[in-house]
Amino acid sequence: LSSPFSQSLRLVAPIGNRSTRGIHQLGGAVDPESSQKKRRTMLQYLSDHFYDVEFLRGYFLQNKMDKVHQKNRFRDKEWIRPDKYGHFSQEFWNFSEVPVEAVDASDCAINYEGLENLHLLKELQSLSLQRCPHMDDWCLSRLYPLADSLQELSLAGCPRISERGLACLHHLQNLRRLDISNLPSVSNPGLTQILVEEMLPNCKVVGVNLAEGLKLGPEEQPQDTDRPIPA
Amino acid sequence: MLPRVLSLGVRRGPLTRRPGTLRGGFSLDWEEKLSEIKKKIQSVLPGTSLHPLYDSSHLPPDHSDVVIVGGGVLGLSVAYWLKKLEKQRGALRVLVVERDLTYSQASSALSLGGIHQQFSLPENIHLSLFSASFLRNINEHLAVVDAPPLDLQFNPLGYLWLASEKDAAAMENNVKVQRQEGAKVCLMSPDQLRNKFPWINTEGVALASYGMEDEGWFDPWCLLQGLRRKVQSMGVLFCQGEVTRFVSSSDRMLTKNQKEVKLKRIYEVHVKMDNSVEYQPVECALVINAAGAWSAQIAALAGIGKGPPDTLQGTKLPVEPRKRYVYVWHCPQGPGLESPLVADTSGTYFRREGLGSNYLGGRSPTEEEEPDPENLEVDHDFFQDKVWPHLAQRVPAFETLKVQNAWAGYYDYNTFDQNGVVGPHPLVVNMFFATGFSGHGRQQAPGVGRAVAEMILEGRFQTINLDSFLFSRFYLGEKIQEDNII
């Protein structure tokens, strides 16, 4: 009289002198008597735990629905924010296969090496880099791998970005909205906005008041007299 | 013991009187006395240059461990890395001798200022990548207390090299090498080119390679001034003067095959002041030749190249000055803000400058059309005949343009294989070269400076291996040809 569990064990792990029988059993030449035993034991097991078949089907359906909900739990939700101590929840690590749609790195001290991390986000649609103190022209030249998906970019208030860096945004052909307000290093904001609009025809460029560039009188620029070539 | 005492008494000591002074008469030997006094003072205070009779503050010092001939971007970069990598602070005394401190003819100041990694040699690619990361972090490297940060005005738009049918295979190979070494370059077909840059006429173009990152152009004058400021703050002495003579000692040695070789060692450099005959002999341990277009003259002063041809003694330094023109024009309908530095199949190149539709560009002349490097006069007919037709053919908008300005500068052109010479000379043992980069010296200056400093301080190249750039290749005839030179 063998218990159901030792029967199943023998099926799975043939050891020692039982090897020949084990191979026969695994090879598919299963004698019908033991498989019936297996079915009977599983049925026994199920009937012990579930009330009836409909209940079982409901259980499986509920499992599947839970899985789908788990996958879509961020669909209409807001941003994942750090708590008041600046820490992100540890659960975040479980969501590594969920594609990231938007990143808000405003006021963040992200630099040239850090932007490499954004290259892996193949479905990034919106990127906000407002008031980042270390963002400069070199960093903007690192944004080209996001060209396929990026639709919205905001660079407002970054102190080091100039019109030379803005010129290398021409790779981002899917961009629909670009915010370049309040960039102190850009020498001529009105003219820059016009040239950037020419460069990216499908994009709406916001942030510059075009009347700002019009001054009443010409302003004298200090000449660097050491230069051999006039600048 | 007794013989020793006796011998002590018989031998003349320092306190015995000279003959002729026994009866009280003296011989006035003023010069000898003065030089004796000077030697005594110098032995007590080594390293100071004490001239009790005349003012020598305008002259360079009497001694210097390293003398760098040439104060352009390569010379300053070597000085910077020597001071940065020296083991103990103040261990090396470095003197930079520059003939013209206004840099009116220096190639560093007059260049177009571009940096790119699209070379065919891996060493060149590494040098450019190193220099790009140096320039990116320039305010950490060249920070001086209480001085404003440097603004290089870097424009990261990249280089676009166009290749015709016959060069397309070579370009593909080069791009493979570049990608392997870590440069971010992408290849484009004529259709993709037209999509991206609609102002290009792609007739005759089979393939194009476009640098995506770490490529572009910057302000070379700013780099020069930044290096100068930092190097002065690190304790390097500057001197405006011209090197007129090297005094060296030589050593005859026998090789394995019993052939005689004469090894020279420069121990004194004569630096002549401007507009005068006054010169100062500077005692030195090492001399670095970073004189750019005039390196061959400096090498000839050291005796490099004096000997029968086809021997190591007779191999000259094959660097000559070549004149190149840069023109500035205005074209209102020209390419937009996103245009990179375009290098055409015909050797013409141009780039946009600023927001106002101004463009800079030029063309490298072929061997027959080489202009006379006697002076830096600009030949405007060269633009009309040789540059404009190619420009107009490649970019139809350039058919109407107006030239605003033009200037000329020298390339320190290496006639052997257009690549730099780095490292010591095999016979003049303490002369190091850092020259001959034929138009891409300034973009590789940080890397080359570091390589020379490592060679001096450690004895071998550590960061980037430039063994194939040594002088001995001129004698052995091993050319390392670089294809992508403009």
C-alpha cells in the first residue's frame, strides 16, 4: 500500500536499481494503472480544496484578472514620487518590465554621465529637465537615442544651455512640444526660437516672448582686443 | 700613521698661499675672483640666478629642468600635464619659450576649431576621445582660484564626411574601426542624407558618415588662454624669446655590430631676446620641440638631419609649414541651425558660425596648388576658382554668397604621413617631439600632452599607446597614413 506521494516521487526521480523502470516510465510507456492513480489523486486533492468545478473555474479566472490588473496598474495613475524623506518605495524594483513613459528630472543634479541611463528607456515620451544646474550643450548632444519616442521636452531655466546645444535637438524628429523659456545663456532668444522652429517643423516651440528681443538702441559688446581675428 | 701625517703636511691644502703672494704683492685678477665668488654663492644657493652686476629679470632663468620650445596649445598642454603628473609638487621646473606671445601667427589661434573622432587610425580616435572628455570637463581641469570659468563655446553638431563611390568602402571600414574604439558614428545613404539635410545636393555621394556625439567645434583661443592661465598658476615660467642654439655633449658608443653611434645630449639652450643680441644660456635636462610649423628649424639646430642621407643621423624631421586659408561668407538662404561641419568629397569643408547665417570654410589645396608659406597673405582668387565652385555644387544655396573676411594660418604639415611625431629622438637623447599633426593638432593636444608627460615621467606611454608615432618611423620607412585629413 503506497501513499500517493511516494508514487509520484518515483515517477519523477529514478534512482539506483530502479533506473530501468524509471526510464520506461518517463519515456512515455506509462502503464495506465499509475496514470489513473495520478488523476485520481489530483482529483482527490482538488475536491478536498474546492467546493465544485465552477468555483475552480472562478478561481482561475480571478487569478488571470489579477495578473492583468497588476500589469496595468499604472495606466491612469499619477507619477511615482519619492516620499517625504526622499526615498522611493522598495516595490519599485518589481516593476522593471513596465515601460517608462515620462521622466520628470526637474531641479535634479543630473549630468553628462547620468544621461546615459535614459538611453535604455525606449518608450520615453516626455522628459522634463527644468532648472537642472549641470545640463549644458554636451548633455543635449546625448539625447539623440530617444528620437523615436520623445514627444515632449522641457529645458526651461537651465543656466548652461546655449543655442549651440539647442541646435543638436534636430535629431528629435518626433518632438511635438519643446519648452525653451528662461535660458539665460542663449544670446538671442527671439532669433533662436525662430531658427529652432525652422529646424523642427512639426514641433510647437514655447517659452520665448518674441517681442523681448527688440530693444530700443544697439548695445555695445566689449571687444576682446587680444584676439588676432575679430570675433 | 707617521707617513700619513707627513703626507698631509707636504700636500698643498686650500689654505696654502699661491706663488707670487709670498712677499705681499698681489695680482688683480678681477674676472676670476668674480666668477669664484659667483660659484661659491651658487654652490650655497643652488638654482638661483644671481647676477650681482646687472639686472636680469627680463631674461629666462639660468637653469630649468624642462625647456619647452613653442608656447602654442601643444606646448602648453605638455607643460600642464608635466606639472599635473609630477610626483612631488614643484619637482620639475618647466620653462616655456615662445617667440611671439601675441600668437599672431600661431596655428592654435587661427584654426577652425573642430574636433572629431572620424579617423582611420585607432590611436587618433583615442586621442580625440580623450581630448573630448578633457574639453567637456575643462572647468575641472583648468580651474584657477578666483578666475572666471572658461566658456569654450562648444558646438556639438558633429562632422559629416561625404564619400564618393571609390572611397565608400574605405569609409565603411573606417567607421567600423571608429565604432570599435568607442566613437559614436553613423553611416547614412544618399536618401537618408536628403531627408535629414534637404539643402545638400547628393550627386556623386555614395555614403556619408555622421558623428553623433563628442564632435563639433569650439573656440581655440579660449582653450589657449585657459591653458596659459592654469599653467602659469602651476608655476611654469614663460619667456618671450627665440631659441638660437643648442649646446650638447656627445658620447660615442659601439653597437653590437661594432658600428659607431654618436649619442648627443643637449645641456644648454641659448634663448635670444626679441630685438636684441642679448641671449641667455639656459641649462636644461630635457628639451621639448613643440614649435609647430617651425619645428624643423629647431630640430636642425639640434643637429637632427646632419649626416649622410639614408642613415639615422641624416633623417630630417619632415615637418614643414603649409599655408591654409579660411574664408568667412554670408549667405542668407544657407543651411539652417542644424548643419554640421560638412567635409565634401573634393576636400572642401564649411560650417555655420553663430545665429546670423555666416559660414566658415575652405579647402586643402592639392600638392601642385600649394601656396608659398613665406607669409600669411590671403589669396582671394583661390576662393573664386577652387573653393566656390565645389561649395555651390554641393549646396545649391551657396551660389549666392558674399565673402566677409578671410585669414590664413599654417599647418605643421608632416610630409611623410600627415600624422604627428611624439616621443624622443633616438640619437639626440633628451629632445622630445610633440609636433607635426598636420591640421588636427589642436583637437588632440590634451591627449598628446599627457602622452609626452607620461613618456618623460614614467618612461613609457600609459594612457594611450603612441608607439607608432615615434621618430624612428621616418628612418625605418613605416608610414602610418591617416586618410581623413582636411
